[in-house]
Amino acid sequence: MIKFFSESLRELRHVVWPTYTETRKYFLIVLTVLVLFGVYLFVASSLFSEIIFSVKDIVS
């Protein structure tokens, strides 16, 4: 177990961590994609519901 932790720490020293500006840029990209995908799902769900209810009204 000690060997595992020591090797993990050694590997972490080789990691190139992103800068503040890179982190902020990627965060904004992810946030934008999530918001756009959420809006897309909302619109698609609303349209699908309207279609289903319209078909239900026509059939009954």
C-alpha cells in the first residue's frame, strides 16, 4: 500500500496542471454546452409532448 501511494505521488509530480485562464475557458465551454443541451432537451420534450397530446385528442 505504501508503494502504491509513493508511486502515485511520483506520478502526480509529472502532471501538467492547467492554468487559471485555461480552467476558466474550459469551464465556460462546458457550462455553455450544458445549457444549450438542456434547452434542446426542453424544447424536444415539449414538442414531443404536444405531438402526443394532439394525437391523443385526434384518436379519442
